[in-house]
Amino acid sequence: MTATVTYRAPAKINLGLTIEGRRKDGYHDISTIFLKISLADTLHVETTTGGIEIQCAHPDVPCDARNLIHRAVAMLQPLAPGRGVRVRLEKRIPVAAGVGGGSSDAAAALLAVNTLWELQLTPDDLMSYGAQLGADVPFFLYPGTAAYGRGRGDQLSPLTCPNSFFLVLVTPPVAVSTAQVYGQYKIELTEAAKETTIVGWHLESGDLSSLAAACTNDLETVVIRQFPIVQTVKETLHQPGTYGVCMSGSGPTVYALCPSQDVAERVAAVARLQGWPTWICRPWSSGLSALDTAVSVCRDER
């Protein structure tokens, strides 16, 4: 008997990112605020008698073992011998853009397989599997819209997020390697860890000016040195009415905090004139469950 479930996999942005120090395992300790946003992929997952099949029309998405969805399912297959899935991925989140699309898809795949195969894994079990797939995956398994992240980003504390602001996202047409960005920043690090100015109350207060002041990203200098267009995007998004402009994660996506849809529309119009892929988003809401609602809230304005 075939069973099917559908999951929406939201993107995320980092509302600020501070590198606090080096870790013995080769990673870096960071401090950041993770925020899920209304830009989302959709996964339709169907049980099969064996194997892992991924279908996706996006030309930059691999449909083999390189895809984190494949790795997520394969990780759970020993718990259900002989079981398989077919995943049809509707890709809307830009690829390799610093907004966590692959990690979110992997988290959705874990949730789907746990349901379809009736594995009865607990949230803690799933978080453990997710952490093995990547540092961002646990956040997408975490309930709620926002969280304060420490360590590799997998030490999470819940944050309340007001839904009263908009974001304009722009992804310039450059390919940024997360590993290379952190590797290059590693050279510039001192041995001493540093404290961060990113704190959760900036988000929970709903005060956009305070939040904007905390939105700095230590990785920007590395990325902009290699890809000056990221700085050009930042300068373009600094339009009247915006409360802050920052690169998300390891880039190259840049976001602008906007207090209203009108401001967001004006900022997006300026970005569109440059021919850049541009989205208008809101903080993620569990109420955004219908696909038509998601499309109306978060438009791909290429």
C-alpha cells in the first residue's frame, strides 16, 4: 500500500552572525539568530518497495546521493529494511545561497520518512540524526519560527518572533562555497574567543532599529573581498525606510529589513531593475500551510 505526505521546507536567514572562536573539530563556534521565512520548497514523499528516488526539475539540484534528501533517507533506511521512498521536490529556495535550502529539505525528509515508515523516532532522535547531516539541519527540525544559535549553530534556544515586518532577499549570481568562506576566515582568527552583540531580545522586542543594529555578519568581509557584487547589492538595498541590510550566513544572499509591505515593494523594485533574483518574504508562520498562501506571500520576482 502506497502512502504519501507533503511537507513544506522553509528557508532561513541569519539575523547577524558572529564567529566566536575556533573549535578542535575544525568547525567554528558561532552566535546567530536563525529565522525561518516564508520562502519555501515543497516535498511530496511517497513510499515505495525499496530504493531512494528524487525528482526535481531544477537544473542545479542533484537527484542522486549528493542530495541531502538522499542522505537523510539513507540514514534512516537501516531502521526499516526494504522500505523506500520517491521524493518529488518543488524547488523555490535558491541553491547554495546561504539560506539553508538543502538543510531544510533534509529536515523535511527526516520528518516525512519518520511518519511514512512509522519509525516513532522522538524529536531528540531526529535532532541527533539532523546534526550528522549538517549544522543547520537541527534548526529546521526545531519547533517555532526563530531560535538563538550557539556552538556550530546546533545549540538552540527558542525565541519569540513578531510577524510584523517584511524582508527583501536578493541572491546575486555568484557561487559561494561555505567551506571556503569559513576556511578563509579561519586564517584571520585570533586564538581568543570573542563575545557577541547578538542577543535574542533584539528580535523578541519587535524593535526593528535595535534588531538592525545587531545584524552584522563576520563572514561578509571574506565574501565581499572575493565577490564585490555582494557589497553592491547591500548598497542598493539601503533604501529609505529600511532598517538594516545584511548578508545571510556564508552568502551570497543579502536581506533588507522592512517595516511594511509598501517599503518592501519599493526596495524590491529597485533590485529588480538590476536583474537580480529578488523575493519579498515574511517570517515563517505555521499558518502558512496552503501552497497558494505561500506563493502570494513570497514571490520570486525574477
